Amino acid sequence: MTDSSPLKYLEDYYLSPDGKMIFTESYHLKRGYCCGSGCLHCPYDGIEVQEGRSSSTESRVQCPFCHESFSIPVFKEEGAEQSFIYDCEICCSPIRIQVTFTAEEQPEISTDRS
């Protein structure tokens, strides 16, 4: 899911009793891959759908919700400028990630709340 369409309540996510955002199966299917975070409604059964891609770079990001850091794969073939939503691997909150590849093909990454 590379567009920046706003998430739709109950179609893309719902809130748990303790206020955490839980993504629906529909959201995961629109996104098109498993992030490997063990999401409750992941239809991919933990299969890393992204695995067949080449030229990925592992990049560290910090979640703007829980402020924990973790690594994500970034794929150069997705374009020099990218914007996508990625679930935090710690708190499962949706993070808007923006990637720009430098002339040296190194990713520069910024994050904000989705």
C-alpha cells in the first residue's frame, strides 16, 4: 500500500479495549505483504511476502508513538522517493514512513504519526 490514503475506522482498523489500533485483514490485504510483526489479523500467516524482492536495505526507524527503534526493509526499486504506512513492530501503531534515496543510493528516512 504505497498511497497515503487515510485509514478508515472499522474497514482498516479498530481500537482494542486498551486503546491500541488493530489492523484488519482488509488493511493487510490492501498493503499487500507481511511485515513479520505477528499482527493479529495478518492473512499471510507470517510468510514474508517481501522476501522475493531484491536490493533491500535494512534501515533503523524510531516509532513516533512508543519511541522504540527497530529495522525495516527499504527497497530501492520502489522509487527514489517513497511514502508508505508501516506498523510499528513494538506497539503496532501505523507509522507514515517517507524515504528518499540520495545520489549515493543511501536511504534517508523520516517518520511521523499516520
